[in-house]
Amino acid sequence: MDKKSTFINIAKVLVGLLFIFSGLIKLNDPLGFSYKLEEYFEVFHITFFNPFSVFISVVLCALEVILGAFLLTGFYAKKVMWELLLLIIFFTFLTFYSAFFDVVKTCGCFGDAIPLTPWQSFSKDLILLVLIVFLFIKKDALKPVTTNISSRRITSLIIVALPLFFGLYTYTFLPIIDFLPYKVGTNIIDAMKIPQGAPQDVFEITYTLKNKKSGEEKKMTDKEYLSTKIYENPDWELINSSEPKLIKAGYQPKIKDLNVYDSQGVNYTQEIFGNPYYNLVAVGWKLSNTKEKAMGDINAIAINAVDNFNIRTVFLTANSAQDATNFSKKLRLMTEVFYADAVPLKSMVRSNPGLILLKDGVIIKKWPSSSLPTYNELAQKYFSKQ
């Protein structure tokens, strides 16, 4: 095998595996990637695509896996290279736009498993673009692993069907691997704490000064301003100072944006998530999309749990108090209703509604609306043993 063939094979394997990995990571959490797509839809003022975000998420992520697998097998090489080229040009434009205009903080290229900044994502896409352009030029050298038509058809069917099935499964239920901060086993209160002595955020302020005699202007950081003691020199006057700029991030707790309030604005975060006993938390971050039948099932669980075991159930939403009151009255909910920002609620459980079982702040189990437990299952496995 000559050097040219070796390089083609290396490029093929790198691109193929990276596309498969990227697609599978996002297919593990297609609802999460759909949230990222909605951010892009908002940036480009095409929010009319929002109702189709989950469908687009599953198809786009499955397409990454399918194209990566076809590249490795060498099937339909010319068509695959055209699609890969168009896809990487689109991704490169998207990540550059996000980075240059600072509109989407993380691209979601590898889901929540490997968060990348927009500039990191753009750099990654540039490398991929170079490799794909090279493979596109050499596409005639990409040979299939088999020329048997029946084998190719069966393999192709499997390659197309498996990622689509996987994406639909994880959307219907929950991610196979939970990369979010609210995974099972997490102590929510501990995950919100900053350890004593942990590194703090470092900020920098830029001062602009002017020399009264010469008219010269100079800029210096707050550290330089203090170390040089230029403020003691009567020839220099301070004109203005910049806003504090973060130059080094300190310790970041795993959960940093969770605050739960009642309708009066009283904070209940510690009380709810620091409960030493079993308690249930239902999440319906957007009530217009919350499945009412599933919420009714959760309500039935809550009624039995409080009557028989004095188990507290709360319902968290990002909607207004008025919307929540109307929703609660409509379904005759017996759960207490509290309010939180949509971002942490989306991360708690990838379902609307979803149900979480906690004890002493630790997430014991999570269920999507499609596979809620019965009250008897909860009573036998958990409540009767506390």
C-alpha cells in the first residue's frame, strides 16, 4: 500500500469514526439537541421550525452516523462524499457564525458529553473540512468492502435503521447514558456547593488615563494601575474604566442555576431538595407541551403517596403562576406548584412531564412520561422500606 492510499484510509477512518461518534452522542439525547437547534432557529429568526425540532434532531444526528458508517464501508462513495461535503460546509458556517457573533455559547456538537466552545467547534470543523475535501477529491479511490449486492443492501438497511431506532428509543424513554448534572446518584445540594478555598473567578478592569500636560492617553489594567501607583501622579487623570472582564473562570459547581420559588417569590430550593425523606418531583417546564394524561397519572401517584406514606410531591414549571394555576385547576392537581428557570428544568429529566424520586437530596430514579411507575411499584420498592 503506497503513502497516498495510507493517507486516504487514515482520513476515511478519522472522518467516519468522528461522524459516528458525534451522531451517537447526540442520538443518546435527541431532545437535548433539539433544544440546541431551537437556539439556532431563534438566532436565524426561523422559529417556525421549533415544532419540528425533535424530528430534525433525530434525522440530522442519524444522518451523521449513517454517512460515517457508509464512508467506512465504502458504499455509495460518490453520493456519500457529496453529502459529507455539504454537511461539513453547513456545520462550519454554523460554528463560525456562533463564534464570531457570540450567539450560541456551545454548539452541541458532542451533546453534553464533551462541551465545546464555538471557537473550538469551528476549529474542529475546519480540520474535518480539510479532510473531507481531500476525500472528496480522491472519492474514486474509495472502494466498497464488498461488491456483493445482497450483502450491501442488508448492511445498508442496518446502517440506516439502527441509528433511527436508537434516536426514537432515547427520545421516547430517557438517554442511555446521562451526561447531565442531574443524573441518578447525584446529590443536588452538594452539587450546588462551592468548596471552601476553591479558585474564584478572576476579573480584569481596563483604565483609560490622560496626561494633563502632553494630552497623551494610555490604557492599563487594574493591576498595573495599582502596582505603578499612577493615581498618585497629579499629571495623570482617570478618564474612564471598563466593565469587569472575566479572564479566568474559577471553580464551577455542577449545578449552578437552580433556584426554586413559590408564587410569592419565596425560595424553596433547600427545603425541596434537602428533604431527608423520600419525595417526588414532577417536572413540566413548558405547560403547553406537557402531556396531560401523564400528568394525571403523576397526580394519582402523588395522592396515594401522601395519603399512605406522607410522601411530598412538588411540581416544577417555568410557566407563569397564572398559567400554572389554570393548568393545576384543569387537571385537579394535588401537588404543590413551584417555579424555576427553564434551563435547569430541561436538564433535570428529558421528558415533559418527567418524574424524579429523591431522598436526602439524592436522585434515586427518573422516569419519562412514557414509562411512569405505578404507585404500587413505588410503594413496594421504596416507600415501604424507608
